[in-house]
Amino acid sequence: MIVENSAADADLIHDALVKSGLQLNYKRVNTAHELRDALRTNVWDVVLSNANLQQLGVDEILHLLLDRGHDVPLIVLSEQDNEEAAISLMEKGVCDFIVKKNLARLAPIIRRSLKAAENNRRINITQVALQKSEARFRAITTNLPGVVFQFLLAPDQNESFPYVSSASETLLGLSPHTLMSNASLFARLILPDDKKNYERLLQVSAEKLSTLNWEGRIQVKGDADIKWISLRATPRMAADGGILWGGIMINITRNKLAEREIAYSREQLAELSSYLQKVKEHERARIAREIHDDIGGTLTAIKCELVPCMDSTPRPSTFYEKKAALIEGLVDHVIDSTRRISLDLRPGILDFGIVAAVQWQAKEFGRRTGITAHVSCDKEEILLDSDLSVAIFRIFQEILTNISKHAQATDVWVTLAESEGKIVLEVLDNGRGINQQDMEKQDSFGIRGMRERCQQLKGSFNISGQQDKGTKASILIPIQEVKPLYIDDLAENFGTGHDAGQNSFVKIDSRRKQ
């Protein structure tokens, strides 16, 4: 586009450019209105302007070009050679300044200007793409759950952080600017026990250019808590011969605490399993001794009493009467011993339901220890699966055993209830009260076993106490559905030919011996 009053001068410029080998289409304008229309309707490669136009100055042309967003080189042509004017115009943004009598210079200047403009456009495109990439990178690093960083080890062993994301403030207690200004601050956060391993792995990664993987503990200044972090970075050779790592640091404190908790739980389970195995063996040995010493000894005595009765020696009837009475007493003793051993293995009271079993056990506990047990239940009967009944009964027995051993109580209050598909058992005593140290003792297998049994039943066990105000133990376990047994089912199962239409409303609890 040529901004020129004289059409003849515009044609002269066109002819000079064509002779120089340029192929061009041009348009001549000489007013601001025509210039605006031309800029709005076409995209121009170069603008040539007369320096001496009264109605349209160079400053206005530059303003219109910038206002329309056109990054087009502007070359000013002047009738006179004025070096000061040329310098002034080029400082304002004019690409070049030539005298009209030297039009031979115009084509090379245009070629150079077009090449420079193309380079500027490429640079601008690259800069825009780089800005978008940096914005995207910062958006990603800002939302990552960790610190994204670059770590540089210079040839002189000087350490620096060329880049640190904003998450360093949260994880390390150091702003990115602070850490980039003084890289040694990071190493100071590492605990002494873990620092040697960090330095060793960093050296190995630098020597072999292998990935750096390190987990260790740090303590932020002014923070009482210790954090576990995982650092992973990949090295590469830098341009100056140093080594540049790019990586991420993540807070893994929760994972480490969970690992420790799992390890501690496994250790406790192993101890509990060993303890239960010992209890089993002791119980088996006790039952074997009772069977051998009590029942076996009594049966041996019965046999000894029967031997004289089996010979052919005539004896008075009173002899046989005395023997029969003695043997009857020994048989009664065997029956009592058998009943006692079987009750120890599984109390028959459980056949009458968990409510009856808890009431019976509380009464037996009071009779044996002298501690008054008060039982409260909102229902006369709670239907439970047999395995669940046994589990709850054994937990209740263990709670009462702990009370008799440690509580120094005079009264115990027991509450058994069914609520929202769960069975709730609470036992409260007025003893000395359990404390945290008692619950965390290594040999507290009773509490550990009760808690583990409740967890296996998808329930919970809680125990708490206050000094001289007693202890409260409670369990909460979901109730499994117990399928009722009907007369019709019995008839069908046993093939008695019972009419399904009769007595189908009669409900029988299959657990009861009635």
C-alpha cells in the first residue's frame, strides 16, 4: 500500500520495484479514511508513505496501523535527505527512511523488512505458544499434590533449585523464592538419621544418571510434627556440564502411618494368636486332667466296687445293698462332673436365648464373686444366630472376668438391647476405673481379643473409664437374620403328610428345647 498524493509518483515507485524483480499488487491512498478502509479490507505486507503529506502524517499512519493490530513494516519516502528526521521517525517505529531519488535502494529495503517482519511474527507466535505452555504447566503444578522442582548440581558441586512450584510453602514451609535463593535449606529439613541415605542416593544418581528415589523424614522449622516425603527425580546433563534433576516431592505421612498401624496390628494379631493357642492348649490340658482324674478316677472306683460282686463267694444281701448305694453315689458324681465340663465348653443356657444366658451368667457371677449384677433388657427374647449368641456370651464372660480381677467393684449394671438391626451390650461397674496405660499393656489380651472378635462380626468394641468412677465396656454388633421355623416346614422336611393349610401360623424357635 502506498500513501501518496501523486498518482504519478506512486506509479514511479511501482515501476522501480517491478524492475527490481518484485511482483506486487498495490493500492494508493492519501486520506485517513481511505487508509482505514484499506486496512479493514485487506492484509498488507508493507506500507510506503510520503513523508510530506499534510493531510495524513507519519504519526497518524503509525497510530492507525497499531490501532488496527497490523504488524506491517512502514517505510517513509522523502523528497529530501534529512538525517535528523529519519532518526526521529525510526525511533517512533518506522522501519526505514529513504530518499525518492534513490529508489534503487527501495527493493532491498522492502525484502529485508519483509524478512524481519516474518521473523518477528514467528517470534511472536513462539512467545504466545510459550506463554500458553507456561500457563498450562503452572496450572498443572499448582494443582498437583506435591512440589514440582528442578535441582541443579553444578560442575563446582554448587547446588541450586532453578524452579520450585508454589506447593513448597505447604509441604516444606519454604516459599519457592526462598528455596531457589538458598538450596541448602532443603537439606537442613531432613532428619539426621535419613540425611546420609539421601546424600548417598543423590551421589549414585549423579554418577550413573539414574532415577533418584528417596523416602525420608523432614521437620519444618517451628512445626512439632515430622513429615514423611517421597522424592522422585530424573537427571540429565546440563549445558554447562552440571546435572539437572526434574522431579516431584509428595507428602506420604499418611501412608507411612497406615503402614505402621498395619504392622502394629499384625504384630498384635500374632501375639493374640499365640496367646489364644496357649489358652487352647491349657484348656485342653485342664479338660484332659479333669476327665482323667475326676471321671476316670470315679469310673475306676466303680469298677473296683463291682469286682467283689462278680465272684462266686456267697455274701449277705446287705453287702450288695451297700455296694449298690456306693456305686450309685459314684455314678451321680460322674454325671455331675460330665455336666460341669460340658457347661464349661458350652453352657446349655444358650439354647434358651441370649437374654436368658446373660441373666444366668450375671447371677452366677454375683454368686461366685459377691458383686451385685443388675441386668436390664428391653425384650424378653432377642433372636440371634447361634454363632453370634456364643460370641456375645463369651465377650460378656470376658468382661465380667476382667471386672472380678481388676475393677475392685461392688456393683455391675448390664444393659442388653436390640436397636436398628444391631445388638447392644453395655456393662458398667463402679470400680477404680480403667486407664489408657491398662488398655495399651502388651499383655492385655482380654481387651485385644474382645475387640478382634467384634471386628470379625463387623461390629465394634469400646471401653473407657475414669479414676474411681468405674469402667464402661460396650459392644455393638449387627444382627444376622434368623429364619423362623414353621410347622409346615417341619411337615415338609420330615414327610409326615401334614396339611399345609393347618396351623401354618404357629411359629417355633428352632433354638429352644421345647
